[in-house]
Amino acid sequence: MKIYFATGNPNKIKEANIILKDLKNISVEHLKCPYPEIQGTLEEVSEFGAKYVYEKIKKPIIVEDSGFFIGALNGFPGTYSKYVQETLGNEGILKLLEDIEGENRKAYFKTVIGYCDENGVKLFKGVIEGKVAHEIRSKGYGFAYDSIFIPDGEDRTFAEMKTEEKSEISHRKRAFEEFKKFLYNKIIK
Ligand code: ITT
Ligand code: NA
């Protein structure tokens, strides 16, 4: 079975390939099929995108919408993560959190995968909690907010971990694990 992953972000393809490498009988292929990103929650964006891409190609497809949510900023940048990364950037985010300490630096990443086939849309979610670092820290791994996010139980930022290590625990990993369970049941049935 082939599943097409519609995304314009090559980092997601790299991570998905690592996470899904043990999938038997299923191959995930990169698809370049832009879809409108409606204004709304990650769930709404993924559901709309999955239906839209499925209507275009009529084959099993996934899309994925993710965001970075900072507690002290009431969840900002959240669904504006892409725009904020391109404008404020990590420096700007650290500046906003200058006077914020300890527990108040809590943040999380969330991913919502939207899968669509002839039976309609299903959503799969993954979250990882952690905190915002006090400075940008990277060994050149990861992308976007990875260099300012320290997952709970770790001292390193995501950008200081090899992609394989990030992909053991990430929001994306957790969402894809849920998706895998669904796929296995589908195949067994
Ligand atoms: P699509 O084509 O798949 O939509 P995108 O880059 O627009 O790619 P999202 O809308 O899902 O992806 O994510 C919004 C932004 O959140 C993304 O551009 C990054 O800035 C950030 N982001 C998403 N996943 C991340 C991760 O694992 N680590 C760090 N930043 C991430
Ligand atoms: Na997106």
C-alpha cells in the first residue's frame, strides 16, 4: 500500500522516513501538492488539507500540521508558528520571554496528522512537553524552534540531538505512532 505525504517541508519528510522505517507493506511517498491553509486549529487545518488533497489525487494521503505553543504567551505562536518563525524568529521569541523564569517557560509542540482515503478523514495527534531554553542552542540538527526547545527529562535542545534521537520522542513521532496503530488494524482486518 502506498500513502502520499503532501508537505512542502523537507524536514518533515526526513523525520517521517526515520519514524516509519519499520512499517511493513506500506510505503510513504513525498507528494508536492500545495493545499490552502485555512485559519483555524491544527485539527481544522489538517482535516481541511487532507480532504482537499484527497479530492485532487484520489489516493490515500496524509498531511500534517504542527505548532509550537508557549504557556507564558497564552499558546503563541501556536497556529502562527510558520509566520512567527519567519518574522520574529527564535531571537524574537527569547526576547519576549526575557523576564520569565522556571515553570513559566513551559512550552509544547503539537502535531496533527490528517489521513484521508475513500472512507473519509481520520486525525492522529502527538504532543511533547518541555520548556524554552534561555539561549539558542544547536549542533546543527533539527529546524525552526528546535534550537530553543528542551523536552522534559532532557538537558539538550532538540537541535542538539541527532534527528534519530529527536524522532524517538517528538510530537511527530507520537502522532505517527497513533497513525501506525490505525494502519496495522486496517491491514489485519
Ligand atoms: P507543510 O507544508 O507541511 O504545511 P510547514 O513548514 O508549513 O509545512 P507546519 O505548518 O506544520 O509546517 O508547521 C508550522 C511551523 O512550525 C513550521 O514552519 C516550523 O516553523 C514549526 N515546526 C513544525 N514542526 C517543527 C519541529 O518538529 N521542530 C521545530 N519547529 C517545527
Ligand atoms: Na502546515
